[in-house]
Amino acid sequence: MLGLVWSYFLITHQRGNIIANRYLAMLLTALAVLLIRQKAATDSHPIFTWLYFISQGVIFLIGPALYLHVRQLIEPASKSNPTSRRHFLPALLSIILMSLLFANRSAIASYDNITLLKFLAFGFILLQVVHLLVYIFRARKYIHRQASNINKYTSALILINTAWVKQLAIISSIFSIVIMVMYLLIISGGYYAINNSADILYLMLVAIIVVSIILKSWRQPEVISGFYQDTEKYKTSGLKAADVDLIKEKMRTLIEEEQVFLQPELSLQQLANRLELPAHQLSQLINQEYQLNFSHFINEWRISYAVAQIKNGAHKTTTLEGIAYESGFNSRSTFSRAFKKKIGCSPKQFCDSLEES
């Protein structure tokens, strides 16, 4: 129940990175369901049996929830990307499938071909494990890339978020090991030989994982709520809150009128020099005011410029690679990643959609 209560708090909490909080709530809810489903072993009520069935599909929520929570903390977006929904398609299909199997559980129980049932069960279990491991691997890649970009100008909030997602990735890796060991015991038949002991151990480990996530997020409130005191958020940088609007206006002039973002080699230090501001203060201002780091902030402007060029027909006379360079990117791959993150589709797909309309 504690996991469900904390999930409710995360969903209703209106501070900090709201989208990341919702993905974390989804992760905790999925783990809580795996704990509650064990009630089916001692209670034959249909609701617990049904919960046991659909929990097999709920497992497909854990990987995407972890990955999207990590991605949203590392690369914050103001709203959820519609393409993120596809990550939950396996979970939805599995829950529907398990609901159908629950409705026909009597017929399945009387089915004679036990070998076929075991083969199908093994295939489904293998799919669950591979699915979970793929998302943990993707999350760890994001974390590694973020850790490699940390420097002395990195804001305090990004440092806190990076430390948090590292801990969460470790906890999730432990959970994946627990799931694999339990399934290996089931497949080998060893689980049933030590049924009671295995159930107790499984419940304890999952409960510890849930409590660990709650405690760690409780001890690092900045992850859930951001920095609370707006009046003191520039205290350590020496930047006065009263000067922020003036600096933002000067930066708007440089970006919108002079279009400095079109310079491929534009760096934090160069922009800070133009603003007559120390680099660490500019980094903190961008992070606090726009919830982005410097490179993501500049790339947002570059993508907006590229979209405007494409809408004006530039893709008909210039290659996408040419548009990428004209927009300030050093490579087409970086351009494509940034474009897909902001727009939700690849540059080519965007061009094709314009041609069709």
C-alpha cells in the first residue's frame, strides 16, 4: 500500500518535473501490483486471481517507466511527447491478452497439451525479461551520456538528478536479477520445491526495492519538487534575481535578432562573454529559467529555425544535411536526434508530412 500511496502523491504533486514524477509513479504502481498479486496464492477470490493474471502484463510497464523517467529528468520537456506512448503498447496488449486468458482460465486448466503450454509460458517469460533488460540498458546509456557531460558549470539540480537516476538504475538492475532468478526457478521446477521460502524471499526483495525508491526520493526532494525557494535560487552563483529579466532580454536579442545559435561552434563561454556574464551564472540561469542545459537550450532554437526553413520549402532545394549545417548543427545525426526529440518525428518524416498535406 505504501507504494500506491507514494504513487498517488507523485501524480498529484504539482512542483518539480511533473512528467518525470508521473513516470516514477507508474514504476512504483507496477511494483506494488507485483506485491499485491501474491495475495492470489492464499485467497481464491476472483479479483486476486485476475490481478495475478494481469500482473504478467504490468511487468511490461516497468522498463518503459524507468527509461522515460530517466530521459525526462536528463532532457526535460515541457509536455509529454506523444511518441512516448508507443513504449507502453506491449504492456497494453499483454494486459488485454491476460484478461482474455483469465476469462478462459477453466478451459486452459483442462487443456491436455502441457508441453505446448510450457513452451508458450517460457516464450512469454523470455519476452518479459528481454524487454526489461533492453529498457534498463537504454536508461543506463542515457545516464552514462549525461555523466560524461558533467563539468564545473553543471547546475546543482542536474547533478542531483544524475545521482538519483544512477541509484534508480542500480535498484532496477537488482529487480531484473530478482525476476530472472525467480523465473529460472519456475522453469526448472525448483520454485515449486521451495514454494513458501521463494514466495517470502520474492516479497521481501520487491518490498525492499519499493521502500528504497520511496526513501531515496524522500531524502532528495529536489528530484521530485525542484528547488523550492525562488528568491534564493541564484544565491550561490552571485547572480541577483533582479538582474535575471535584464539578462534574459539581452539573450533574447542575441538569439532572436542576431541568431547566434546558427554558429556551429557557439559555446557557453562565448555566449556568456557576449552577455558580460560568468559562464557558471549563465548556465544556472538557463537551467533555472528554462529547465534545460546549454546545449539543449541552443538546439531548441536551431530546430525551430530548421522547421521554419523546411516549411518555407528549403528541403526542395537543399538536402537535410545542408539544412542541419545551416541551422548550426555539426552533424546530421545530432540534428536528427534533436529534431525527433522536439518535433516527435524524424526530419524526413516531417518533410514527407508537408508534401502529403
